Amino acid sequence: MTRGTDEPASRTVDAVFENGWIHTGLGDGPRAGGIAVGGGRILSCDAEEVARLAPRAAQRIDLDGRLLIPGFQDAHAHPVIAGTELLGCDLSDCPDAEAVLAAIRRYAEAHPERSWIIGAGWSMDAFPGGTPTRDLLDAVVPDRPVLLENRDHHSAWANRRAFLAAGIDETTPDPRDGRFEREPDGTPAGTVHDGAMFLFDAVRAMPTEEDAYVGLLEAQRRMLAFGVTAWQDAAVGSLMGRPDTLPVYLRALERGALLARVRGAQWWDRTSGVAQLAGLIERRDAVAALHPAERFSLGTVKIMVDGVAESRTAAMHGHYRDHAGARTDSTGIAFFPPAQLAEFVAAIDASGMQVHFHALGDRAVTDALDALEHAARINGDRGLRHHLAHLETVAQPDLARFAELGATANLQPLWAAHDPQLDELVIPFLPDGVEQTLYPFAALAGAGAPLAAGSDWPVSSPDPIQAIHVAVNRRRPGSASAALGEAQALTVGQAVNAYTSGTARVNHLDHVTGRLRAGRLADLAVLDRNLFAINPEELHTAVVDETWIDGRRVYSRQRG
């Protein structure tokens, strides 16, 4: 039979990967073999065909028993924010309060020209109650305002000069969507949560667009080294005193510097109502006219439904407990009344935009699912692949609703383990036994929920391998703690697929990426060992050797 002109044997073969393990994403695990790549796409995954094409390949890559998988995709990350923060007062590597304060002092002394000291990354468990005071900051930087966001970016720490600059004092009421930690007389004590952070926006120093651009490129460099070939940016727009991130992405695209595929989730401002949707649609359509959706798109809207449990701003069905274990009146903060949220979601859905929810508490999850149900009643099933991120707690009746509503569970696996922040600032304030059902990954999968996975970087590491380790083991590498709700563990295959095909589906890239098959884009990651064949407790030891996008190597680790 004569081979057609579009058959693999008639095409240029740019590279053949051979002699390794191939996880196509189409089965439960990898198989021995290789793939052929040409013209930026996969030519073949068939062992016999690849062997025939190998002699013609411009490059022959001996996998030598290593694992080839589809490139990882991060379903919830903030790379521009993460990269920009690396340029400021970065506290993410400080293990305790002493180290945090020393780093702040060093940064301030090294930058006398800065009118504000701005930074992020401190961990709540480094301070009693998770709420550092302004007095601590005043002792190290008494001469300028200081504003430092914590690791999860739902709280910030300010000194006296920052509060004075913003006009915040004991008479300032808590905003509806946040609160101040206060001294007995009502004076702000130093730590502010969620919506209270925005009260500094009018006066705080802002990163420049150039800072954001340099930050994006640095963030991309790091993510490529972790095998991440695509991500969903969970906050495209202008927020928290930062420059609009859309021009930063467009600049990178115009210069050919954006290598990864990006789906942007445009930020939904909590105070602007449904009128803002027209502007989001306009930006989406303008981008679509200039760039193919497989490279960059703005087809998603990000809605924050609640806060986080550490600051008691995650919206819960039950009541938080106090430090003595007694029930309080607080059930957290829902940023929207349920009817208003449903109205917004129905309008966004009708516009053809995907909704990316931040929903951490079980009441927030219920509200988000109710809003999706309302939208489906009005608009029908539009196949937009809406997704709910974080899911620290999910009410039992809501588990099955994900599959019923076509909603994806967007998991941040690195959080599903005991650590000081969870053990000291979350679990003691929730009902007894809650740790058995926190981050209910297996329960969601068992109920048929589609799974995607992401990092929420800079909240936690963007390394998918470390996240996969925790998803499977439910404990951090080297931790002596018990597994967190061991019954909620995923298999290696479930975790890898959530980070590849699952997120590709959420990103509307599953027709060209996420699985290895002929005709798909050659976005690949080569790992130094087969994740499916090693002891699960050793998963974290694996590393990415190479990352490929469009059939081109964009990262290579120097192997010893």
C-alpha cells in the first residue's frame, strides 16, 4: 500500500526518544518503548514505527530506562506574582521568626532608597497564633512603612508607619471581606486578613511593569526546570497593589519569550459587580484575535468565594472553635451572598467563560456548586469545564455533585500533609476528627469528580514531583508525622494524570496536549526515573532531566 504524504515516514523526524518508559496517559501506567517527534508534534508512539523512524532522526535520545511523560501542567499558579516577589523582600526560605526578622533587617539596610519595604513569604507558624505584631516590625524597620504578605497571601503584616500611611487606626472598621487583628483598645495589632489587605493599596509602593516582566521570565525558567509546560494563571489583572499582569504576558508573547502555554484566569473584583464582565470579555476577545488559544488565552474568570482556615476566613458550614476548644460564633467569611454569586456565575457562564473558583471551606464549596447548578438551569451545559480550587473541606453530600455538574476538583496536593501551620492553626479550630477528611482527594476521585492539580505558587513549591509525592503518601518527604487522612491518598497514576491530562482538560488544551499520541504537540518531560516503579516513599527523589515544548528542548539538567 502506498503511504500518504501525511504519514510519519514522509515527514521530517526531528527527534526519537527510545529505550525508556513511556507514560502516554491513555492507560494505568507506562510501557517500555519510545516516541518520534517532528514539526513540533508527536509522529508516533508505536514501537515498530518509532524503530523505523529512528535512523532518520536528527536527534536520537537514549532514555536509558528513564520515564517520558506529557509535560506537567499547573492548574492554579501565580507565576508573575511569584517571580516578582523573588525581586523584593523574599521571606519564603526563613524557617522561624528570628530568621524572618533578620532577613527584613538585611533587606531594609541593603535598600535605603526604597520608600516602602514590600515583600512576602513569611509562614504563620513562625509566630504565636500566626499573627505577628507591628512592634516586631518597628524594631527592625522604624523609619519606613513595611507591608509583608504571608505565604498564602491571605494575610499581611504591617508596621506603625504603614498603618499611619493608610489612615488605619482603632476607629477603622473591619471590611466585610476581611478583618484586623487588634489590641484590647481596638488598635490594629499588626496582622490583617483578606479584604483588610486592600486598604493599603492606595498608598503602598507598587512593583513596576518591568519588575513584573523580569519576574515572569524568572518564574518561567523555574517552572520549565520542573517539567511544567503549561499553566493556568489564577489572577490575571490588577490586584493587591500589583501592576496588571496582562501587558506583562503580551510583552513576553510579542518578544517570543513566553515558551509555556498559558490560560489566564481574569480577576473578578469583589466590589465591581456584574458590570465588570463586559470588560473581561473585551480583553478575552482582543487577545483571541492576536494569539492562538493553544499559546495564550483569557477564557477564564477567577472568583474568590472565601478566605483560608488559618485566619478563620474560610467559609464553613460549622463553627470555628477558640483556643480553648469552645465553639465560637464564627463560621468564616463568604465573600458573596449565595444569590449574588449565582447571578455572577450564570452571567459568566452565558458569556462562554470558564469559572475558576477559590473555594477552601465546605460552605464555600457548596455555594460554588449551587452557583454552577443555577447556571446550568439557565444556560444548559455549555461544556466550559468550571473548576473549584483548594477544597480543604468538602461536605459529604457535595462529593457527588462535582461529577453531576461537570465540575473539576482542582487539587493542591502539597497541602495535604501535617505541618506546623495545619496542626497549630487549622486542625485545633475545626471539629474533632476532621483531619481524616481534609483535602478529600480519594473521595472526590471515587465519586467521579474530574481531577486537575496545581501548586498555587508562590504559596507552595511549583515542583509537581513533590506534590505527587504528597498526594500519594499524604506526608511530606522525611516527615515523622502520621499520614494526613491516609484513606484520601491517590495512586501514582491518578496524581500524574491530574498534573497532565487533567489540567490539560481544564486548560482546554486536551485536544493537543496532556497525553502522548500521534498528532499531538510534543510537550514533554523526561524524568530521571520511573515514578511507577519506585517505592512511593521515594517519589520525591525523582527529578526532571529535560523539558520539551513544540518538539524543542527548553530545559536540560546537567546530569552527573
